[in-house]
Amino acid sequence: MSEWTLIIDNTDDVFDALRHNHQLKMGAEIRELALIAQASDEYQVDETRADAAAEKLIQGGADGTATIGDFLAIEIAGLLQISPTTAALRISETLNLRDRHPELWAFVHAGTVRPWQALKIAARCVTAGLSGDAAKWVDHQLAISVTTLGWTRALRTLEGLIVSADTELAAERARLRREQRQVYVGDHAHGGSILFARLDTEDALALDQTISDLSNALAAAGSTEPVDQRRATALGILADPRAALDLLTGAGNGTPTNRTATLVVHIAAEPNCAHRDPRALLGQASGLRGTGAGTGASVTSTDQRSVIANDLTAFAPRFTARIEGVGPLDGETLRRFLGHSRVTVRPVVDLNTAPAVDAYEIPARLREHVQARNPVEAFPFSARRSPGLDLDHTDPYQTSAPPGTLQTRAENLGPLSRRVHRAKTARAWNVVQTEPGTFVWTSRHGFRYEVSPHGTLALGRIKQRQAA
């Protein structure tokens, strides 16, 4: 394997310095690829173990790639300060390039192809479903011209080679594409959302025409929004068929008539407005006498919605609300939500009181407590949200323990993904919960990390710290 050689020019010229820095960056990227590939080859798996938590050998990437230990990703994740999921993807991308595109891999190490370009080519062949042999055929054909074609032309050439590599598979991909209709709604940050849809062409054209008709009707009704914003408003009106029909027939202006979305709102008041606790306000507006922890209720009448929306206006800039599935909102944006939706006021999880039980099964209230305390996985650099993860007993649950031990308690629980849970059970990683919600992890290779609700702190390697 050839080395990437840097040519350092001792000059104070900023442009030479920028060029040299770019070369350093490219060299580091190449070396990281090489080290990930080497770690995949050298990582050892104890194949004598056969219990449920034993580490397994898995294929590192797509067809034709080497096998690796499935705990390798969580070892590399800590070193690169990324999540285990991202680390597994990084390993897979590296092996897809090295094992399925050997000529492209050589070009990368010769410095004639950028790593991100080579990785993108390899990923496109994986997405297309090409076998290892077909990917190597594409690799050889593209290698003839990849260094002379511009990047855009190389991608166009790649698409043709992918079809030629397996024409039957190409026909199957076209059929699946026609069947992959979907609608996605998400990314609800700051009161705006993203909607993505893949439709049959005739349906897409019909929808576009209806949106145009509604947009024109809004303009006729007095809307002064720019056309793009007006079309977005028109699409939102389609969520209320009656309002859309009234607008198209001239009997309405698009105001919603039947919004029934239920919002679960968590509001944190600032100290300077504690005398007007928004939770108490919501409880009062719903006609109930709530406690400081909130009261379960639904607010459904127009009058009650107006009370909430109008009363929040007075101190809207001074608190932040979080709507589940949407995210944090300022008070003014929340007021817009509450003006058209049914509101649910739910009890607040009190992190100062943690229920504990003797049973192995975890009560719903305790689960909510731990998930509120650790909203993401309690593993180094993980970003996986706690709901849906395993709640692991940090100190393993002992069935022989006497009654009253209360092993299932908040300070002995933490949310873990299944792979991390298995690695802990197999003792490939060790963990101690030093205080409720704070975990100190030690990897099989001696690297230590402290994980808390505030993030991850890398503590270094044990033998290095001892030597120091």
C-alpha cells in the first residue's frame, strides 16, 4: 500500500499555507480509512463462546466484504467520538471501498482520487444492490477514466456502468421505484416542518393543480403572501377538506374548521414569571384545579383554547415549551398551535422522586423517570433517543437477592441499545453508574468515557493514566 506524501513548502504565504493544509487534511482522511481497514482485520473475536451475549462474526459491508466482530463498531465509536451507529456505517463504507473496489482504493492511496468521491462511488454500487463481482467489474471499467473525467461526468458514467453490470437487476430496481410511494412529515423545528412525498406521476400532477387552485383562491380572498408561501398555506388547508372546499367555492377564506391534533406540551417557566406557571395556567383554562405537577385533561372547546392562547401572550417571550414529536418552541409559536388544536395537560415527571421495586420488570412510571433523566442512550457519543431502547440494570439483576433490595431503581438503570447491551453482558465493556444518570464506561482495550445527560467526556486509556 503506497503512502500519501506531503510536500511542505516553508513559506509565509497564506495561499501556500492553505494548499498545504488541504494536503494535510487529505492525508489524514486517507490514513483514517487505512487504519479502520487495518483494525477490521486485526480485531479478534472469541469464537469459543456460545452464550446469548457472545460476540458474533458479521459481514463488514455488502457482498464480497470481509467478516468482522460486531462489537468492533462500539470500540471505534469511542475513539472517533461518534455514535456506534455512525461507526458501524464508517466501517461498512471503508470495507465496501477496499474489498469491492480495489482499483479505486489504490487510486485513493495514490492521492489521485479524493476519499469522499471513492466512498460515494462505492456507496452508489451498494445502493444499486450490485454483487461483489459486479462491483469489481464497475470498478475496473471506471478506473480507466476516473482520473481524467470531471466529477460530474464520472457520476454519469457510473450510472451507465451500474445498469450494464446487471441489466436484470436494473429492471427490478425500476419496478421497485414505481412501488416506493411514500409520504414523510418531520423536522418540526422552530414551528416549520418538512413534507416529502413520492407519488404516481398522475397523482402528483393532480395534487399540484389543486394546490395552484387553492393558492389562487387565497389570493382572491385577500392573501398577500408570496406565491411560494401561499402554495405552502394551500397544501396545509388540504388537511381540512371542508375548509378547502369552502375556499374553492368562495364560501370561506381557508380558516381551519376541524383541527383535532392532540398536543402534549411541556412548559418550563423562567424564574421571573414563576408566579404564572404555564402548567397551572393550562390546568385552569381546562376548568380543572391542577397541582404543581400538572393535571391530566383535554381542552376541546373554542372558548377554552382562546383563553389559553390569549393568556399566554402576556409572557410568551419568557418561557420555552416542548411539544412531543415537534421539539422546543418559543411562546408566540406555541400560542399559534394552541389556537387551533386540542390540548392535553399531562403530569410532569418529577426527577426528585424515583420509584423503586424488587421485581425485574420495570414499572411504566420508573421507565418514564429514567428516560426523562437520560433522554439519549447512556453510551459514549450515542445520539439514539431513549424511548424504545433497553433499560439495563447497571449492576446485573440477582434473582437470589432478598426482598427489599430494590435492585430495579433509577440509580441502577440506564437506556442502552441492543448491541451495546450485549457487549456489556459479554463483559466486552464494563460500566459503573457513579451517580444517578452518570456512567463511566471502560472498553475492552482500556479506553474510558464518562457519559451523563450533558454528553460524553473522554477520560483516556487506563494504562496511560496510570503511567501519568
